[in-house]
Amino acid sequence: MLASEKRLVGWHMVVAILALFVGSLFGPMQGLEHAGVDMYTPLTDAGLLQSYYQGLSLHGVLNALVWTTVFITGFLTLVIVNSLKTPIRWPWMSWLAFATMVIGLLIAAVPLLLNQASVLYT
């Protein structure tokens, strides 16, 4: 495996794990909310979160969509390169695909973090 391929796979894993970490912060809060423990009021008072649904959306998008897609893409790159014992034929295309995923993540995540996701639908 070439150094550039290791970097490509590594960046996939970094982005995927960061998305999983941020998205997973909201999972326990949702469980506690259903158990009658309000963790959202302190965060809304501090200005970090606007509502339960903002946390729900962040949890779903970052864990179900971003984590799985970016992790699978990086993992499959690793598996294919190692199993076929051949380098990626067009590494620039793999980097372009990764950059496209990161740009898409930013386009979706920034409005969610700012609680302006409705802007995407108008």
C-alpha cells in the first residue's frame, strides 16, 4: 500500500470517527429525554443547542449517513488495495470523491449545527 493511499484511508477514518463522536453525543441525551431527564434545557440556555429536534437531526445525519458512508468508502479502499495488491489506478479521483464527501458534509452539517436546516428546504 502506497503512502498516498494510507493517507487517503486515514483521512476517511478521521472524518468518519469525528462524525461518529459528535453524533454520538446526542444519543444519550435523547435516551435521557425519554426517561424524563431534561439535558436540553441547560444546553439551550447556554446557546449550544436550540431544540430536541436539532440534536435528533444531528445524531441521525452524522451517525447514520456520514459515519457509515465515509467509513465504508475508506474501508473498501483499504480492502481492495490490500486484497488485489495493486495501487489505486487514478488516486486523484479517490481524493476528488473524498473532497466531494467532505464538502457535502459541510453543506449539510453547518446549517444543522446552526439550527438553520430549514434554509435547505426553502
